[in-house]
Amino acid sequence: MKEYKSSTVKVGNLTMGGDNPIWVQSMCTTDTRNVSQTVEQILNLEKEGCEIIRVAIPDMVAAQAISEIKKQIHVPLVADIHFNYQFALEVIKQGIDKVRINPGNIGSEDKVRAVVSACKEKGIPIRIGVNVGSIEKDLLAKYGPKPIAAVESCLRHVAILEKLDFHDTVLSVKFNDVLQMVETYRILAERVNYPLHLGVTHAGTSFMGTIKNAIAMGTLIQEGIGATIRVSLTAPPEEEVKAGWAILKAVGARQRGPELISCPTCGRTEINLFDLVAKVENIIKDIDKPIKVAVMGCAVNGPGEAMEADIGIAGGMKAGAIFLKGKVVRTVKEEELIDAFVEELKKIV
């Protein structure tokens, strides 16, 4: 399949799609009506590297809270709305950066036209989001709960917006099943050129959910598909952001801060590698520079196998070596390794 090339849309101060970075996003778990709690969570997510944040809009009070939330945060804010077009009109008035609403589910053409007109006036994009649970009954009857049914459902919503000459649109078609999710986005990428929001819906806990998202997103990103990602986990949203960045780093799509590589240990290991890795990980967690750091258990998996690392530790018998780009610069006792590592690290960051 040829590499997907999407159009672009503006989401606040970010441009999504085209040759722009793949943006990492998450969704607040707070009650949007509670401004202080919502702002606190958003600011924490910002620290983790979240670049776009979505909030639920269950009623008009939540919609009216958007303006106050926006005053206190620094990233684009997306309103998640289902069915009620008045909530959409209100968040647009309050300064939202993007609206997630499916035009086919909000009623009459007049209601859709009102939302589209307001979005056009303010330059606000709309995300259409379809998952297996929202596919129309006639499509389920025709195809079953399969990728082609989700794509056809999504395109119905797209057609409504295009009829109103609205094209600042982002699309998502999510499945819980990894293979179905990948197939769905591939089909959609053949049919449209809008920016695509990647996600595996209700993926599960941090462990299995991250694995499912990594396989699905990694596959699609390598094919050029994906303008933004949300790793959906039954976990604090900060974990979603960490997982999102890890996935982008792993496929070479983005780099933020250090990448830590380490060996799994084996019978050759004569140093407390687990403890050493934990200490190094804590030391580098607040570094912004995109360096590669290695912690290796022995000479076999030391500077040679990790020669691409900017800095690393290779363990030995109650001792270890500090190396830079595969070259050993210091050899010290085990208890001195961390101090020596920090000294050498300061020279390169």
C-alpha cells in the first residue's frame, strides 16, 4: 500500500495531518463541571507530554465550564459530545479547539447546519468517531460487525459534512480487535484523505492494552497512516500518554526525552541490574534532550551491542564501565557506578 498522505486541519495552535508530527492525546477522567480538578489533571497530563486533551460534555454545565478551563491550560482542548447539538454550539462559544460529534446522530439537517456554521466561523474542526458499537443497524445487517461496516458508517457522516462544504474533519474508526482495527484504517485510507485519529477502543488494562495499541498503531504508522493517537487504557490517563510516546519512539515517529534500553539479564550477569536500571530511569526521567541511554548486564551485552547509545553502563563482577557511543570512558566499583554515570551524563545534556 502506498503511504497515506492526509490533508491538514488546525487544532488550536497545532496543525494535524500532512507532514506534521503525530500528536499524542488523552482524555480527562474528571467531571468536566469540576473546573479545578479538570485543570489539575490537564496540567499533569501536559507534564507527561500530552499535546491534545479531550473532555466529556454530558450537559450544559460542563459545556459552560470550557472557557474557564481553557484559561488555565496550554494545550488544545477537545469536547466529546454525543447527540445534543446545543452542547456543541455552547462549547464553540466557550472557545473549544475541536469538537468530537457525529453529524448523523444529532438530529435534523438544521441542527447539523448550525454546528457546521459555528465551526466554520471559528475555524474549529470536527472529529467523526465510529466504533463497532455505533455502526448503524442496516450496515450491521448487511456486513456484520466488520471493518467495511465501520468505514461505510464513517463515510455517511463525512458525506453530511461535505454536503455542507465542511472539510476540516478528522476521522476515527475504532475496534477492540487489533486485526480488525488495522484493516479498518487501511480501508478508510483508500477512501479519504482526511487526518486519521488512531485508537484501539476499550483496549483494557495498562499491560494488555498497551500491547494491543502498540501492535495496531505501530503497523499503521509504518504505513504512514495516523495524524494523532490516543492509547485507550483502563488506567490513569498519564499512563496513556506515556504509552503513546513509547509507541511513537519505538517506531521512530517521534522522540521526546531519553530512550532507555537495557538487557533482560542472564546467568552471566554479576551485578544488580534491576536496581541499577530503576535508578538510571529515575535519574533521566526529567531530561528533555532525546538521548539514548543503555544499562547492560555484562561485557557480552555491553558497549558493543549498545554502541548506538549516547551513554551507558555495562556491568561486571561487582563493578561496571561507563561508555559513550560504544567507547569505555570509566571503570568503577559497583557502588560508584551511579555517581560516575551522573558525572558523565552532565557532560552530554
